Amino acid sequence: MYKWIMSVLFFGACAFGLIFLMVSSKPEKSENEAAAEAGKPQLKITASNFKFDQAEYKVKKGETLQVVVKNSEGVHGIDIAQLGISLSGKELSKEVTFDKPGTYEIMCNVPCGAGHVNMKAKLIVE
């Protein structure tokens, strides 16, 4: 009988702990979500294995945007060398003022596999 009571108490405590964790834990907002809620305009670049979601991204000269990299498949980052933008790892968001018009190459800066060298897009600052 003692084992039965201890088993009931143990499983009851586990159930109580799980319920407490579900009720009390709120998911933390990522920097990207916080920027979106703050109303900051974004340049969102979504990366999947060996490609970006768009071949070209366009922004206006003088515009200040939160550049955000979202990985939908695999682990990626971006490098826009001519503008000094490099995002990877935990830093996947950065506020940038696009003050130099031109066409710039966006490259994946995280070795992501066989198609990594072809993972490129263009950023056009008009």
C-alpha cells in the first residue's frame, strides 16, 4: 500500500508541475518579432536550403530598415560585403540605413552544403 500511495503522490506532483509550467511560461519574443511590433519597417530575407525567397530585394535610398534573416530550412546567414552587413548565428537582425544607391550581392555566409556557392540574391538600392 505504501508503494501505491508514493506512486500516486509522485505522478500527481509531476502533473501539477507540468500544468504549472504550461500556465506560467510565456514564450519570449525574438528581436525580429519585437521590431515588427514596434512598427519598424523591415527588409525580411527568408533563407532555405541553397536559395533565398527572392532573387532581388529592392529598397529606397535613404530608407532605414530592420534587416531580418529568417531560416525556413537549414541554417543560413547573409553577407552584403559592399555595405558592411553580415548576419549569422544569433545575430540575424540589424538596423541599416541604405544611403548608397546601387546593386549589391547578397550571399549566404554559413557553409550550408553542396549548393552553398550558388546561394545568392541581389539587393537594389534605388
